Amino acid sequence: MFAEIITIGDELLIGQVVDTNSAWIGRELNKVGIEVIRVVSVRDRSDEIIEAIDAAMHRSSVVLVTGGLGPTKDDITKQALCDYFHTELVFSEEIFENVKRVLPGRIPMNALNKSQAMVPKDCLVINNRVGSASVSWFERNGKVLVSMPGVPQEMTTVMSEEVIPRLSDKFRTDVIVHKTFTVKNQPESVLAEKLEYWEAALPLCIKLAYLPKPGIIRLRLTGRGQSKEEIKSLIDDASVRLKAILGDDIFDEEDAPLERIIGDLLRKKGITLSTAESCTGGSIAARLTSVAGSSDYFKGAVVAYANEVKTSLLNVSPQTLAEQGAVSEKTVIEMVKGAMNTLKTDCAVATSGIAGPGGGTNEKPVGTVWIAAAYKNEIRTMKQDSNRGREMNIERAGNNALLLLLELLK
């Protein structure tokens, strides 16, 4: 069973708003055996909306439309749907009561807000309990089109409570099973070569996807079929063979972010963590504290961008900075020790480097980052020396720091 998503709004195409709706919809539909095969974004133009709808309705059984349902003049999705399905807008007393209920008291019930109760005549109209824009469900020739609000909270609510249950009742879908392995120490091309024969031997109902991130690669196995038990058994067999090939280079099988893996391990061991960051600017600490419950194990961070902060708060030796420089193995060793001592933690990570785009030298070009991880009396270091651009250099350094710590903790 295939679906397409159409997102509507000029703001999406000029980059003013990031489309998070499509990723959420794709993930949730996959759980009920519906695969999204295409995502299209169009401007607030009636002819472009109709063109996108027509193409999607010819290709797929389910078309999900988000956006363009507000009370202002640039919200034209409802009228475009009426034009496409040859119907008209009519006033719904039930929807109007919902509009009055959800609008805060400080917002007047003017003509624009009242227009939210104008809905397409020849469709199922579903109330939106957390917003004023209703949902329109059209069925034509065995296919379904659902128009939903673009506000993420409203969309996720109506999808979870109304749309997905109705789609599950209407369509008999295949079972889709995923299994994801996260791999370290393997460049993508090298990994693909190593897995060539294993991949070629996979059953036809199982596909492999490579999902690279800076410093790590996720391998996702996806199986599709009628029997969940059969698909899961085939994936389990393939997983056993994969683990025999890659061994300890597989460090996670739950598709969890590194910061959550580290957090679970720290909590299990009952130990605490701190960070000392220069070029990563606190981004490692931000990742660690994004995990709910991280206060159980994360005590704090020192963002030591300036050398005087390195010396005053982390006790880095001025002689080390003068002789070795801020971007050096000895500096990050002293930084990681300083973090553990200053913040009184069992372990720590430290980074110092040249993220770019400027600041590099012949001896230490842009992209050079020294990383240290410490646990009790053991310290490990590594040098990151490839330039992938500022943002990727920082993300990769964060991943490498957490991977280095993970090796120590295990």
C-alpha cells in the first residue's frame, strides 16, 4: 500500500518553515504497513495544488495533504479541493461550534474565523479537537485523499486519533518490519564492499539501506510481507550473519541516538559525566541534556572557547598552550582531566579544534580536531583531520567524542 504526501505553503519552499510533518507522517504510516513513496511541496497556488493532487491520485491509494487551511486569503486548499472534486463549500454548524470552542477568548469571532466552518460538501468532515481547521476525507474510485492542517501539533493529533485508525480499517496492508544497526569505524564504500556477498544473499522481500552520518553509519533492514513472524524470522537470520561479519563495530541495534546510548549506560553503571568543549561549543552537552532524565548522570559542561577559560576553569597549563597550542593532544588531555576535577564526575569528554571555515594553518588545517575521553584513570584520544565544512566538522567531532567514551565505558 503506497501513499503520497503533499505539503502546501510558500513558507516551505523559501525555507522559512522546515517541513517536519512529512517525516512524522512517513514514520507513523510505516508502522501500519503504508509506505510513503513521494513527498511534494507546492506553493499557495490553486492550479499547482490541483496539479499535484491529480498526479498523486493517479499513482497512489492514499494522498495526504497538509497546509493551507487557515482563515486568511492565502489559505486556498479547501477551494482547490472543491474545484478538483467538483463540489462546493458549505457552512457546517458542527464545525462552527468546534471553532468557537477552540478559539481563545481574546480572539474575536470575525468573518475570517467563521469561514473556518465552511467545508467541502461531498466529503467526510472530521473535527479537529485542538484547532479550528477541520479535516476533509475524500474517497474516489477506491482511493482516499485526506486534507489536514499544517500546524504540526494539530496534524499529529488528527492523524493519530482519526486518520490512521480509519486508514487501517479501510485498507488491508502488508506488514513492514525494520531492523537498524549502527556501525562505527567503517567508511561507507568500505562497508558496502565488505557486505557485498551478504547483501546479495538477502531474500527478495528484504532490502538494505545505508544511512550515513558523520562518523557512523546506520544499516536498515526492511522486510515486507503478509506474515510478521515470517518476515521477522528472515531478518533475524540476516542479522546473525551481519553480526558475524562486523562484530564489535556494531554498537547499537535499537536505532537510538548516541546520546541516549551513552545515557542508558551511564545510568546503568551509576556514574556521572561532564564535558569540556572548545570547537564544539557546547553541542555535545546539548545533545546529552536533550535526553529526558539526563540529570541522573550529566553534571555540567565547560565551554572553554578562549585559552584563558581553559587555564582558569580547566587548569590547562599555559606552558602546554604556548608549546603545543590549543589544538593538541596534550591540551585535550588536560581539558578532560580538568572537567572531571572541576565538575567532580567519573568520566568526561573534551574537544579542541578548528571547525572552520577560517583559522587553519599548514600544520593544523581546518577540520583538525583533537578529542579526549576519560573514565576513572584511563584516557583515550583521537585526532580528527578531515574538513567536511563547519557544521559537519562539529557534528562529527561530537559523534567521535561520544564513541570514544562508549569504548571506554564498555
